[in-house]
Amino acid sequence: MSTWSQDAEEISREAKAPKLSGRVHIIGLGNAGTFIAHSLAARQSPPPITLLMHQASFYQTFRRKKRSLAVNYNGLDDNRTGFDVEILEDKVWRRIPSGEEQHDAQEEEEIYESDQDFHEEEGHIECLIVCCKAYMTEKVIRDVRHRLSPNSTILLVQNGLGIVEKLNRDLFPDEHSRPHYMQGVLSHGLKKQDSYKIGHVSVGSLILSPVVTSHTPLIEAERDTHWAPTTKYLLRLLTLTPSLVATADTPAGLLQYQLERLTVSSVLGSLGAIHDCKNRDLLHNYAVSRTMRLLLLEISSVIYALPELRGIPGIEDRFSPERLRRLVINVAANRPEDASSLRNDLRYQQNTEIDFLNGWIVRRGEELGMKCVLNYMIVQLVLSRMQMISQREASAVPIDFENVILTGDNTKDD
């Protein structure tokens, strides 16, 4: 197996372009980002990896963890180090190399304030992997937009659809100056155990594909092999990383996986958030089953009408309402204790990805002349629940239990 350096050199030579540095930048160290960064570091020849952090507190926690990422396999922790870190401070990225001198924990605050380990870093980013929530994507990429070029490649590993269109509209309106995109669907079972530590619950895969321009029909995109060198390098790097179990697919194939994931999240995730329940509570409930069927009829109708999938065989069977219903029920039955990320976001008073789930169905339906009233209602119910929780918390009266004045005379009479 070739090393990352050999791959970078070979791809650059084939493209007759300057040699790639091979460095991979990663934004978002949740379950997916931690797993991908850890897997790359676990290669026999790990590439240079930079973790991008938007807050100093993230790095302080990372430092307390000995600058390591951990994945628990079958009860055993696998720790990986060697990561470079860049921290955003006053809109400037500052780099902390992986080989910095190790200091005691009590010196940590003084070290950060003295700034002695920080180096200003505004260099070009070749390969950027984004694993944050869909609604945060525009903000985090905006902070590194000046470091991206038409030769860069951005890999988006997220739930929901419509993210690329939003980036093109708000950040990269000029088609000739925007970076290249890849998208991925990660199906490994991952569960957070601690900061920068996750548990690997079940083996899955990472399905990858470059994103084609809106002018290229997906069924014709399979013949398009004119990819940027950074796209080829990142695709080869990930597919040759054993623990990721990554495979390359066509844009049409990836979109179908994304639509299946979107369907599950738009039904289980949204209903779980509205009812504040786990997957098991949505099973064997007649009223919930009726709601699911009506939602799936609407979602299936939109998918059938998508021009991107026109001419692709098997679409009618794969995205029939009954087949989608079985898919949703199987996920709920196999993961009964799971709670949707939408539900967790509401409980912690965070923004949700609802606009990129049911909201995407509503928008695409309107573009195709369809009124998706049920999915629109689901979006509004989630948003209203989020507003209710915020108002409830805002109206709560804080109580300082440490300084409560007790009434009554507790002294004894002589």
C-alpha cells in the first residue's frame, strides 16, 4: 500500500500541478469528526492532520486529554496523538504544532495567555473535512473562506440536504472561484463517552462521492472523471483508511443514500423531538403509525419528482412509501434506546437541523409545484417547541441555594 506522500506526489504529477502538501484540516470534533480524525491518525502512514477549533476552551479541554483522540473498541481505548491544532482568536487562526513542549495542567492557563506557543496561520487549505451540524456549516466555513481556493476540496459529512446550495448562494456565488465539494454518508454506530472520546458501537461504512455542478445530470456524471487533484487525493486517502470502511460511489448513488438517511431523520428524528421520546416509544402506537404513513407518502412523492433522479432505474421501488416505512421501522426497532439529535438539541436549547430535513422536503416540493403541508407542519411544530423551551427557561427565576435566608428561630431557650 502506498503512503499518503506517494499518493500526493503521484496525483500532482498526473495533473501536472505543484505537489500537494497532503495536509487535511478537520472542523467539528463530534462523533463523526473524532472518528474520522482518529482513523486517519491510525493509518500506517498517517497524513498531517490539523484540527480547527473555534474556541480556546475547546483546546484547553483537548490539552487536558493529552492532545489525544480516543475510540473505544469492545471496551478497549485506542488513543491517537500527533494532531496539529489551530485556534480562531480575534478572527485570526493561530497554530499550535503537535510537537509543542508538554506542560503541567496547572500551567495551562498561563501558557495560553502568554501566547508563547501560538503562531499565526493563514496558509492555504487543500482538503477540509466538515463534520459539524448542518446549520453551523456556513458559519464555520466563512471563517476559513479566505484560505480556500478553486483548487481546494471540502468534504461535508452531515445529516440533511441543501447545504451545498446554501454555501454556493451565500459564500461562493462565483462558480469559477468556489472550491470543489465532496459529500459523505457515515453509518458507523458511534456514541460519545467523554470529551474527545467516543465508543464504536457498530461497524458501518463511509460512502463518498464528489459533488457535480447543477448543470450536469447525475446519470451522466459517472463518466466525469475530471476531478481536482485535491479531490482525488482526499478520496484515495479516505478509501485506503481501513477503519473507515470507505467506498467511492457515483453522485446519483450517494444522493440515494442521503435521501434514505433524510427520510429516517425526517420521521424518527422529528417525531422524537416533538414527543420528547426515544425510538422505542414511536413503535406500536397507532396514532404515530398513521402520522408516519402520511409523512412518508409526501416524502416519497417529492423524491419521485426530483429531476436529479430522472432516468435512474429502481427509484420507484427503492423510494416507495411502503419500502420507506419498513426502513424507518427497522431503524427504530434496531436502535430502540436512541434519541434523535433533534430531541437532544431541543433539550439543550440549541438550534436544530430541521430546515435541512423536513424543511428541505418542503422547499423542493414547492420548486416542483407540490404543497408539502404535513412536512411544513412538522417544521413549525419543532420550531414552536424550541421557542416554548426558550421562553420557559427565560421566565424561570434563578435561586441561589447557597445564600438562602432561612426563617424561624432555631436557637434553644435557656
